[in-house]
Amino acid sequence: MDHVAVLALFDRDMREGARPDGPGARIERVDKVVRQVGAEHGWNGVVWSDLDEAGADAAIAEQIRYYTELGREFEWKLYGHDQPEDLGRRLRAAGFTAEPEETVMVAEVGDLTLDVEPPDGVSILPVIDRAGVDLVADVHEKAFGTDSTRLRHQLLAQLTGDDDNVVAVVALAGDTPVSAARMELVPGSRFAGLWGGGTVEAWRGRGIYRALVAHRARVAVDRGYRYVQVDASNQSRPILARLGFAPLTTTTPYVRTPDAT
């Protein structure tokens, strides 16, 4: 994989050319910033910027003003190659809180190992309705220990909307949901994004996560996508590397609430 070329393509397709991630969301392009305003319960934040040292602080202040007037918490999704080099420090000084850094990992689907099946006794089922969304949300809460309210609303809106841009799956051990994941398919892009892959603690280390990655990658192939992309934690990065993914850059969410100072 040509790292420089793929990184430029990723920035162009997934960030500068971002599309709304669900019904009711909108993308706005203001000066050198691309941001999303989400629907109710949706994600709000900056997905791309092209800033320099002279204009960075003013651009940050403008985004704070804008989202504060909306009364929205928002995220500045900072990538490791974004400029200026001290953008993270500037965001912290402006009241943002940095969450754990992740590694953006990318694979060309033709290079992936896709003949991966779940362990005996575990089946992978598509999520197509509210009952399936509830299973995904329950797994998310158990796997990550975080509230799944936003995920529940967003995934249900995506699945019931007019666009066919999301694929969600849940892994069942018998009737018990033990892992879940989703994939977002951006129209006009060459990248399919793998999101939310999580397995409840008692079922980790059995190959379920690998099977869910391979399952979604096969769907991406069928839909005509060239690359699959994951924002990987330290836990999932070695698993993805064994499947054929390579690190592209890093990403750190910087979050700011309306009352931050």
C-alpha cells in the first residue's frame, strides 16, 4: 500500500469530502473547516481542517462559538498529521479534553484474509430492526462500559432511513449476544468504515472480533469498496494487523462541552 497516496485519498474522501453520517445530520464547510451538525442524539464535530499557526486559534474560537450557540457538545477529531503541529495543545488551552489516541488502520480489501469464521457455537446475524439495535446497544454497554443511548438512536435512524449506508451485525452464542459491530458505507468514497466492534469480556480471545471484521470486509467487497478503515484501540490493533491492516495515522478525539472554560 502506498502510504502517502492512501493518506491523501483518505483525507479527501472521508474528511474534506465528508458526508452526513445519518438522517437529519448535515455537513458544513466554513473557510478551512469541515464540520458536522448531528440530528438529535447525533454526533457533532470537526472532521477536517487545513489551518496554520496564524489562523488556528481564531478557527478554534469560531467553532466553539458556533456549537455553544447551538448548545451542543462537540468533538474536534484531530489526526496525527494535521497542522499546525501544536493544534492539540491549542485545543486543550481552549477547553477541550483529549480522549485516548487511536490508530487509523487501513487495508485494501484484496489484500485481506477474509476466510475467517466465528468459533463453534457462535453465529453472526444481521441487524435489521429495533430488536437487533437493542442487542447491539446492550453488547456495547457491556463491552465498553459506556452509555449506548446515542448509538441506539443513531443506528436505528440509519437502518430505518432511505439510504442503505450502514451494515450492523451481532454475534450470538446460542441466544446470548456476545459481540457486535457496524460498518458505514460512504457514497462516492472508496473507504468503508468499520466501527463499534466490541466483545463482552468473558468471550474475548476466541476469534469473534476477527470474524466480525472479516464478515464486514466481505460485504464491503460485494458493495464495490476498495479499502476498509478502522480507528483501532491498542487492544484491536494487533488483531487487525494479523488480518492485513496497516497503520495510516493516528486520531485523537478532543471533546468540548458548552460550559467548558
